[in-house]
Amino acid sequence: MCQLLGMNCNTPTDIVFSFTGFATRGGLTDHHSDGWGIAFFEGSGVRTFVDHQAAVDSPVAELIKRYPIKSQHVIAHIRKATQGRVTLANCHPFVRELWGRYWVFAHNGDLKNFTPQLDGPFRPVGTTDSELAFCYILQEIRKRFGDALPPLAELRAALREIADYIAGHGTFNMLLSDGSALYTHCSTNLYYIIRKHPFARAKLSDDDLSVDFSEVTTVNDRVAVIVTQPLTDNEVWTQYQPGELKVFVDGEVVE
């Protein structure tokens, strides 16, 4: 299956270190070689890069490794195709507009017999179960809340119900963001870590690269990283329980 990477922080931060290790799994240290993508929120805009090439072979991925784009909300994905051909249209993350803001979504899993009726403006462009699920989520929250973004607690509760329903059709690990919060759901594998003062050195498990975060942060910084499998081998990552939905705002979990 695919792998997910998300970042949520309280100040714009680059994801070069984490993405370097993550991209290595796209065809070198793992077999997720059917495309990749990454999206950065910057204010009300979203900077999105996708490629149907394996991340280890993609010149665009090399750009991301060398270009420290700073963002408070990042979603990345490397693909192992289970449904849909290896094409650009089927590369995550997917982007749509709702309530005057962009929503970004990526999924790891395989949904069976998931054929919801889409009767609104959100329709898939590609042929993946993932994009279908994204369109369904947006359709359902719009039906529930109309034309206005609801309070976070109400939206979180609605997303929990919708995610539970979708997960009834198979594996549904997902990342979803509107640039104000990062919504995450786990069916099988998802881990997170929150880096904050006092910062320490971290070493990638998929690449010979380490960084001392105390040298590139301030005492006020807080960064949450969410991933399918831990990216470092010298830090303690927290594993989600199956069925958990967690929301991150400003680099911490919102209860």
C-alpha cells in the first residue's frame, strides 16, 4: 500500500529532512514507486507538486529535497497502486475548494465495494478509491454544515463518523487539511511525534542523514510529524490505535 507523511506546526517550517527520508521509500528502501506528491499550505494558497514517476527517480522530488519551502501544514504521499493506473491524475495529494478555502487529502489503503452516490459538485478526476473517498467526505460535510465552516469540534465529530463509515469498506488511513488544522485517521498504521524544546538530534532510518534541531529552531517552536512508519531510528514515535482520529493544530493534538 501507499505511505503518508504530514506536518503541522506553530510556525512555518521546512520539511526537507523528513521528506528526504520519506522519498527514499519511493522506490529505493521500499517499493512505493507508482508516483508521489506533496502539498504545502502558504497562507490561503496551496503549492502542490505531483509526479507519476517514482520519488527516487523524480527531478521534482529532488527539487523538494533542496528547496526549503516553509509551511505550517504539509501533506505528502508515495504511491503503491492498488486501484487506478499509474498516471498523474491518480497521484495524491488531491486538492479541492470548499467554503472558500483549499482542502488537501491523501489516503493509504484499499477500499472494497465503496460506491457512494456523488450528487454534488465534488467528482473524481482520476480512477482511485482515494479520490472518490475525498469527494465523498467533502460532499457529506457540506451537506451537514451548509455554506459555512463549522467550529472545529463539530467538524471533527462529523469527520470521525464519516471516516468510520469509509473504513468499514477497507483500510482507511488518511490525512486531510484546510490550512487551519490537520485531520488524521488511522485504520492500521500511523505514527506521530511532536518535536519541541528541548530539541535534540534526529537520524533518518532510510538515509545517512541527521540533523540537530536545536540548531535550527527556537524555544517556542513546536512541530508535529505524522507518518505511516517512523522516519527516524533514535526518537520515540507514538503509534495510533486502529480507528483513532486525531486533529493537530499549531503542532499539538487537539482533544
